[in-house]
Amino acid sequence: MSIQKITRRKVVRTDIVKPASLNPLALLSKHMALFLRLLFDGRVSFWIKLVPFAVPLIYTLTPVDWAIVGPFDNIGVIVLAYFLFLQLCPRKIVKELSR
């Protein structure tokens, strides 16, 4: 059951959360800012800060090549390293810095 607030001219639904931005560039800049804040925050462990750099480096040094996928495998590894970094960072700090 949805909650509705009736105004003079229209019905406003108050239970729908609108996304802040669907613009991909705005979303990318938001994630980059969060990444940099976490990277320079002293409360995040040094070893966790190595993850976004170590994972792509290890992938680069391995002799495995995914020729079918092309350059998208490199992008996938970078995205995987970023999300692994976010998962390893303490939730409290991520929530605080993502505001």
C-alpha cells in the first residue's frame, strides 16, 4: 500500500525514492571521489589500500589473455578491483564518506 499526499493540483507519491542522478558521468565522478576519499583516509588499512593496485598488476603479470573479450577484460578487472576494495573497506567509513 503506497502512501500518498494529496495537494491541490496533483497527487504526490512519497514512497518512491528518486535516484540522485542517472547520468553515467555523474555516477562515475561520485565513485571516483569516494575511491579517493577512502584511499587517503587514515582509518582504512594500508593492506586494503593495496587491493585496487595489486589486483590489476597481478592480472597484467599473468600470461592469460582473453582474446575473445578484447579490451573489455582489462576494464572488468579494474572494476572488479574497485568493488573488492569497497567490500573490504569498513562499512561505517564507506557510509560516512559517501555522503
